[in-house]
Amino acid sequence: MVAMNRSAFPDMRSTFEDQIAEGDLVVSRWSARGTHKGELMGIPPTGKAVTLTGISTMRIVGRKIAEQWDNWDTLGMLQQLGVIPALGQASQ
């Protein structure tokens, strides 16, 4: 997954907006910005800049990530790329 995203957005930069840890769980709210310069899931490069947001939850065991669950705004990214029309906009 990381290799696919790095190939599609070679200039991608991620920022941790918030991070909370309690017990064996760490939750991170993050954003990432990059330019679509490579193929992404069959979508040819658009040259458009996108901002992606998400939340990751990790369970830590022995100072290592044992499990991780991620949720990010794929719909918003596809709308920014122009692949899916934004709400209220007709497809052409």
C-alpha cells in the first residue's frame, strides 16, 4: 500500500495533527499532501495536488505495532483528482 501511494504521489508529505496514547493503544489523526504524478489504482496521473486526511489506531505490544486500523478519506481524494464528481456536481 505504501509503495503504491509513494509511486502515485512521489512528493507526498505527511503530518501528524494529533496523537493520543492510552494503555496499549495509540491513535493518530494525520494529513498528507502530494501531487498525483503516477498511476493510482488504474487512474492515470492527473498532475493535481491533493490533501488526504485520516485516522490510524495502533495496538502496541513489546514496543512494536501488533495491529493497526486505518481510516482515510478516499472519496475526498478521488473527488480532488476529478475521478468522482463532488456532491452537487453533475458528472460529465
